[in-house]
Amino acid sequence: MEAVLRHPSLSRLKPPNPSPPRTPSPSLAPPSLLRLRTRRLIAAAVFQDQKPKESASKGGDDEEAYGEVDRIVSSRTVSSPVFAEDGSATAAFATEYLVEWKDGHEPSWVPAEAIAADVVAEYETPWWTAAKKADAEALAALLADETLRRDPDAEDAQGRTAAHFTAGLGSEECLRALATAGADLGHRERAGGGLTPLHIAVGYGRAGAVRALLELGADPEATDGQGRTPLELVQEVLARTPKGNPAAFQLRQGLEAAQKELEKAVYEWAEVEKVIDGRGEGKWREYLVEWRDGGDREWVKAAWVSEDLVSDFEAGLEYAVAEAVVDKRQASTATAEGEERWEYLVKWVDIEEATWEPAENVDAELVQEFEQRRSGSAGGDGGSTAPPPSEAIA
């Protein structure tokens, strides 16, 4: 083994007692040496892969060399399989630290539990303090310290990284510093729902952080432990956040702004010509739409189709392209208030026979153009050419 692992009694703040007892037994080594040797034997049993270097003492095989931690210079998270009685396996995660030794041995990776708590805290505290305060200057300084070799993806006990905390606090500067250092912005926490930094940012309504994460390459379609994308998560949070409540007003504003940032990344905006078909129920409801710009038909989530188009489809109304309004007449029934109602004779692009339609089903621009042509005809200008096609409900 290259060096003895440091235990609380070997901490710089907790040195072993070098003084032997006043009346040592001639057949036993001093108790302090026994304590050290016992711990060395335990450590050796755990770390069979670390071969001892040449003994620092020339007193023979009974004497052993003990190293003392100088400092921690890096960390990493490692996983190992844990097998249940039924043979199934789960992953167990643990933190290891790269330790520099005072006796000159080469740095080696050591499990966290084998290092004194004060030494671990000396290394970890500045990092997590900076992350949980979104202190961009402190984070950048720690990442720039080449002697420490900081891991930008260092995890806490729940598997969260600095990106999770800084995203939740909305710090674009911290996120950019972490990304520059090579941080994985799609890292999923192990506890708390398997959220990515993007889930955290959108869930807290941090629109700036959402925008920064997307610009830095975060996947807007990544799912959490429940299979939700960040967009689906923010929709759930918005649904639970009351409208018209002054206490929730600012939160709703942030959530809606974050949602818009995601929508821009997820959807390419185009105008729907008409809804062709529907499938699924509830949150899984989708509609097959035809685009006005002539693109291929696509299945689109209900939330992203205009409410009036959805309502018309669900009511059984069909869409057709109107070429012009060619006549009008008074409807046989009046409104509830007793006002006159009008119907218009519509000439269709894709239907041979013109049909009479109630005013509310006809595009207002077509009605206006019809009235202008009729007025012009009455004035003797011979009318005008037919207007370009427009959309109306058949």
C-alpha cells in the first residue's frame, strides 16, 4: 500500500499521541502504535490494489511506514453494483478523493469515509458554499485553480451538482462558467425525482437560466424520473399555481416566462390550416394538423393547437378554403336580443357548389370585400375581381 489512509486520529487537527505509556509491557508495542497498526491492517484489507512501497524504516518487517494527508486535490463519484437476494442488482454511489501525502507518496484515490471529516470539509465547503449562493466569482476561482483539479460535476449526497443549485437560483453567469469547465448540464440527480438543471430552472421560473442552459446545449426533451420533460413539468407547476392570487403573481410570471423559453426551443412556430384528426385523452391528447405553409401533416400536442381550432374540430366543424362571398340574405331567425342576422353565399375553392353560411362562420375580410364590391357595383364601377382565397368554416 502506498500510504496509510488518514483517519480522524491522523488529521492535522487531531494528531496521534506520540507519548508511550510510562510502564510499557515488554511484550507489546506501545498502545498508540497498536492503534495505528490496527487501522493500517483494516485499510489494507479494503484496498488490496494499493501495493506498499519500500518501508520508510530500515528496522525490519515489523516496522511500518505511516503517511499523513497533506490535502485533497480532486474528487470523483464512483458506482458499484449491489446484489439483492433475488439476484437483482442496483448501483451504489460513493465519493472518492484524490489525496496528496505529506511523506511524498504519489497522490492516490481514497474513499471519503477513510479521510478525516475536517480534511474533507476543508476541500468541499468552499465549493458547495459558492454553488448554493450562486457566487460566480468564487466558482470561477475554484475552477481556475489548476492545483485542485476541481470536478465541475462533483455530486452531493443526493447526486446534485453545482449546476442544479445555480440553475435553481437563476445564475446565468455560474452556469456559463460551469459549462466552460466541461460540466454536464444534463446531469440527473439521483434523489428528488431525477431532475436535470433545466427541470430545476424551469420549475423555479428562472427564465434567464432556462435560456442560458438551452444556449449551452441542454436537452429540452430530457425526462426526469417520472418521465416528464421540462415543458411538461412547468405546465404541471402552472396548473397548481393559483391565478389571481397576489402572493403567487410573481411566481406565475416567472413560470410563464420560463415556459415561453422552452416553447421556442421545442416548437417551430407555424400556422395551422386545419385539424384533420385527434387521438389520445387528457394530457396525451394530440391532433393531426395541416400547416398553412404546406408542410407535411404532423401530430401535435393539444396544448399547441389554437383553442378555436380544437373547439371547431371537437364540435364536428370542418374547414374549407373560401374564394369569395357572392351574395347575402337575411337569416330566418333573429338573435336573442331581437337583432337581424345575416347569411352569406360563399364560393369555395375546393367545393363546387356555393353554400349559405351564417355570418359568424365567414371570414370578416371576405364579408368586407363583398360589401365593397357591392357598393362599387351600385356606383357603376362594374365591381372588382375576386379576392384571394381565405379560410372559413364549412
